[in-house]
Amino acid sequence: MPRILLLPVLLLAFVAMACEDDAAPRAKTFDRASIVVSSGASNSTVTVEIASTEKQREQGLMLRQTMDEDAGMLFLFAADTTVGFWMRNTYLPLDIAYIDASGKVLEVRKGQPLEETGLTPKTPYRYTLEVNQGWFERRGFGPGSTVTLPMDLPAPE
């Protein structure tokens, strides 16, 4: 390519890359941790992504097509809340466990893919754990089970 054409081509490529970068949605990264869900002598470890900021909680598991069996997302709130969850842009059927500040599972609701009806628990909660639908039932867990969280969780924003 003649040198006179090389500069405009390079400049155009640079501008196109810059515009593409600005237009592309930025992937939000999540910290990861292991938590333990237990009831009596049974316990199971779940590797979770942690949603501790408002933007992370808004994104949640949206647009995911698959999730490992012992994986999930843990939503952290700074204070007890009664905010409901919905399944907008969420393709995975989920169990949504509402957990109090002491780690006790208060309620488990089933979230159906793309459903926009809010899933609001009966009582205030501090944390929410989302896992593949049926995860709690397959392990014999439910309300009254205990979730042990790591000490080094990020502070919720």
C-alpha cells in the first residue's frame, strides 16, 4: 500500500476502534467467593459471584445461558430490605433464596426465565442467593437452612 494511503487508513481504523469501544457495553466483573449452605448434617458449597453494588445487583445473572450446578450469585445489601427480584433478561430458571443477617434462609422462590412479575419475600432480608432452579430441593435445603458467608465479603454499596 502506498505510504500516502497508509496514514488515512490507520487513522480511520483507530477512530473505528475507539467508537466501537465506547458503544460496547462494558462487562461488569464480580468478585467470587465460596459459601456453605447447611441443614443438620448436610452441607453444600456454592461458588458465587458477589453483587455488592447497585449496578451489579441490577445486572445480576441477566443474559447468562448456562451456570455450573454448584455456582450462583450472592446479592449483598447494606441493610435489611424487602425489594423484590424479577427475571427480566434472565434466561436461566433460578431458585432465589432470601436470607436474613444471621445467615438463615427465610424463603426460597422459583424464578421463571424472562418473567417480569416481582418475586417479593414475605419478610425483610439482608442477602439473596440465586442458584439453578431445584438446587435447594435436590439437596434437601429450604427455609431454616443456614448460609455461612466468608468474613471478607465486600461492603455493600
